[in-house]
Amino acid sequence: SYGLRRGYIVNAAEAQKSLRKAIAEAEKASGTKIKRATISLGGASLSSTIGIGACIISRADQEITNLDIKKAIEEAQKTIVIPNKKILHTLPLQFRLDGKEVMGNAVGLYGVKLEVRTMFVTGLNQHIDDMINLVSDAGIDVLSAVASPFAGEAILLSDRQKNAGVALVDIGAETTTLSVFENGTMIAIQVFPIGSLDITNDI
């Protein structure tokens, strides 16, 4: 993590050197040339925000389709203010049909008005672009970028834990990331600008 501070690139040359070293070690350990990658983004700018949107069902027979859900999510996005930030993930958390909560997916149900409560996971535009450019400059094709809690939960949490409700706390050197899961879905992300180095320095 040389060249980074709280997830931001503060010294591009140092960060590039660190990345190339990590790539070389990964290639040596795996015996595979790394050409493409999905990058995991963390840092102090990572956050989540909730938006609520609604739409009138478009079909004449009032059956809900994926198009209606997409429209409701787009309306939810219009209700949030995220200057200088990019949306990394869009997660519908709850559906309401004609004022009543819908358990699970709403596609295929019938009604007049669909509401959706949506979580948007965001990161700072400059931070995301800088990280993608850093990896690209190292000769690796970036397939996509995901928020670090999604990478962590895939490795560390079981479906049973996520369904029951669990908090995943990732304590890094300079930041601590808290992600909360319930009913199998991530419902919140918060990054705190404090980590293990702060504890070490205090000691």
C-alpha cells in the first residue's frame, strides 16, 4: 500500500511500484500471467446512501416487469445527491406494491404503483478513476470495479450469516469499513477514517 493514504493515491510513482511488485508476486505464486482483473475499491470515500422511488405499472394488465423495477430504481436515484461521486452498486432493498410490502422479487405480481427502496454504493470519481488508471498503466485490463465489502463478503461470510443478519468489520491500517447484512442482502456501508496505525501511534 505504499503510495496510498486512506485509500487515496498520494504518490503515483510509489503506488505503481507497489502494484507491479504485487502483480509479480501473484504471477509467480499462481504460475499465471495476469492480463485482466476486477479491482476492489475501498478507502474513505466509499459510502452508501438510500433512495426511494416509485412508478406506475406500465403494462395494461398491470403485471410488474423488470422494466417497471428499473424505472422505479431510476426514480430512486433522482432523490439522492452525490456530487463528485460515482455509483458502484445499485441494490434494491425493499419493494412496496400499492402501499404493501412485497417479500422477495416483485416481478410477476399485479398492481398499480410500485415503490422501491434502493441502496446506492458510491465512491469518489477521482479516486475510482485514479485506481483504474493505476492498474491499466501496469498493463492490466480492468474488467470492472467493486466495493471492497463485496469482495470481503464473498470470502468471509456464509449465506446463513447474511440471512440471519451480520456486520463485517474490516480494520485496515488507516480506515475501518463496516458493512451490514440482513436477509441475505447488504443494507449499509460506512467507512471510518481510523485504523490499526492510529492504535499503534497512540500506544
